[in-house]
Amino acid sequence: MEKRLEGKRTLITQATDYMGPAIAELFREHGANVISDETVLRAPESAGQLVEKAGPIDILVANLAADVHFGTSAVDLSDDMWADAFDIMVHPLHRLTRAVLPQMIKRGAGKIVVVGSATGLRGMEAATAYSAARSAQVGYVRAAGLEAARHNVQINLIAQNWVENPDYFPPEITDTPAFKGLLEQQVPLGRLATSRESALLALFLASSESDFFVGQSLPFSGGWTQ
């Protein structure tokens, strides 16, 4: 098997959450030297400290996940719920990017893969804070991606939904008749994606095969958004 990330030093954030486990496994199969960090990077200084500790980084996988507060209307959404979404998913994205870009720019090469959400492209009712934060990630990638591209650094985002993962679609939810009915109603393909399918898209965006992709948010949702 061709190892598409041979020797690439890869930092994965929140490595035990969301898509972290699947991406780490696949990247290691393809020869990456994976540096896994399991913390939630809420503190303003934590992202910079992590990048400094990690040393040279060829690939950053910004895997950031937070409680979606499903079922909470905008009227009932508290300031703390709103702040949580941005403190965990938006502010760390900027701080990580700001910390890692100088070394990538100096080398004239690098990849930043953001594991985002299709709710950043299509709003989700009763998940206002989450949808807003994911939309902010999309806007950030679009703008920062243009700046980075001038230095041969590619920043792109996976806009996913309906993908197996321990945070949002664990078996105790997906095995219920109610969820299966919702899946058939909402997803044209009528199934969940496996975590490995999403990891394969991350692999593509982290490899040299995606060198002409700049600031893109790629829908990965079985037709839920296009």
C-alpha cells in the first residue's frame, strides 16, 4: 500500500473525540507521525502552548467538537451555551492556525484540515449556537485559506453530518427505531457514513493530492447538504 503521509508530523486535537480516533488510525496506516492531544483548548494560551510543545508540524488536524445543545431554542439559549460553542470550536481554530502557520510559511508547505460540520452550510433548528460556530469556522477557513495559499499552505474544511462518531452519533442513539426513521427522512443516501469514510476525506486533504484546494468547505453528508 502506498503511504501517502510517510514521515509527516501530524498534530490532531481533541484526539479522543469526534473524528480524532478514526483519523489518527488511518493517518498512522499511511506513515504519519501522529501527535495526539486530548484536551479541549478553551484557555486562550493552550493552543499556542500545544503547538510549541509539538515542534515541527507538517499537518494540523483541527478536530474540534462541543455539545450541540440539541433542542434548545434561540430564545432559551443562554450566554454560557453560546460562549461554549465559540470557546471550544472557533477561538481555538484561530489560535491553532495562528500558532502553526509561521513554521509552515517558512517551509513553504503545510496542510491544515478542519473537521467541521455541514451545519455550517445548512442551519439546524434548535442548535443555533452550534450552527453559528460551525458557520464561523467555514468563514474563517475561506479567508485564512486565501492568505495561506500564497505560501503553498492549504487550509480546508470537512463539512460533515450523519457520520458515525462517539460524540454525536453513538450506537445508543443510532440503533433506535426513531433515529433510523429520521435517517431515512433526512439523508438521501439513507445511511450513516462510517468514521473511516470521513477519515479518508481528511487523508485526501492532508496529502499532496489536494494541493489545488484552497479555503474549501467540502460537504460530506450523504446529500443532506450540497
